[in-house]
Amino acid sequence: MASIAGYFGSRLVIRPNANSTPAMIDMLNAPPIDRADGLAVTPTMDLRQRCGVGAAQPLLVYSGSTSIQRGLDTVVRALPRLPDVHLALVVADPPSPYVRQLSAAAVRFGAGDRLHVLPYVPYEDVVAFLSAADVGVIPIHHWPNHELSLITKFFEYSHARLPIVVSDVKTMAETVRATGQGEVFRAGDVADFVRAVESVLADPRRYRAAYDKPDSMLPTWTWQTQAETLDSIYQQLVPDRPGIGVALP
């Protein structure tokens, strides 16, 4: 049985008989990574340049879908308490009503000049683009699907070697606490989000160091590794067919 996370898969186990338990395989929605050029940032793809934010200014980034349950209002409401911090939202639809609400809120809070809304970039540039930030944020609320897995942006932030500030949704919070790659805050709690961000910005190298530990998960958090797992499953199902090998999309 393949699932997006062990926590999720354990709830899907079907026992055909009392003496048989299906093998569990986690499949992760991890990005394709080519270390030869995976972090090459061209001038046209520079996050800080597009935001007009200097190298010395703290920059948070959120990349992904926008909706109330994503918790972005928590981050915007925190900006007045983080007076030197900028926030980049890399989103599918910058002019959407919800994004406009966030921008208007930032203006009301006196932080309109520190909120930067940008469109998506090509998927092969995402990791490099995000790497210019100081912190990747995942402020999502407690919903059943949010508790279950490591989501796409989690892996993108990780390969960008960003410290991650994540809400206390089960699987991601447990992972961040175990790896030391970031801080966890109570979902929807602005003060606790501020605490987490300030902790990371006070010593970012401590959190980035998690990615270079001997037991770092980065080598397994790639599409290439996931493809090898899928290939092995297919070969077990159709043993007379040769494996397809693994290549970047």
C-alpha cells in the first residue's frame, strides 16, 4: 500500500486475514532536484530583486494556494510586531479577492510596503527562487487534510535550505521538531507566530544546519527517489517488464 504519509497510511491498512499486513510505502510529492544546477538563480528570477528587498532585510516567503484555511492572515497580522520583516506571497492568482483583502489589511496595519505579492514561477525554478528568502512559512489551520502529510511547499522550502516556521499541524510539526529545521507555532496565534519567527531570525544558521547533517532527509525528499520507489512497485506488479529508470521530468 502506498500513501502520502505513514500517519495517513496507517489509517488505510486493510487486513485480508489475521496473519497478513500490507507493506506500507510512503510516497512524497517532492520536487525534482538536480544538484548540478538546481539552485542557479538568474537575475530575472531573483526573489529579492522582484520584491525590492535588500540582502540585509529579513524576508519571509509563502508559496502556494491562497485561502482562509491557509492561515495567511496570521502572518499579515504579525507584520506590525515584526517591524523590519518583509513578506513575499508567491501565489497563483495575485489579483484574487482574498489576496486583495490581505494587501488591504497590511495597509491598515501600516505594513503595506512590506507585503509583496508575486505570481508563480516555472516549477523548475521554484526552489532556486525561494532560496533568496530567510524563512519559509506554512501557517495553515487545523483541517484533517492539513494534519496528514508533508505538503509540496515543505519540500520546496527544504531544498531551498530555508528554516521553516510551521503551524502545529501534526505531521509537519512533528517533522520540524525532529529535524530541527525550523520552529512550530500554535495555528492562528499571532503572538506565537512572532515568537517563532524571531527565534529563527536570531540564529538562522542553526536551523539551516539541519539540512547538512549526516542524517538529513534531503536526499530522500526528491522526485528521483520517489520515482525509484514507484518503479520498484511497478516491477513487482509486472515483473516481466524492465524498469524505466529515473530521469528528471
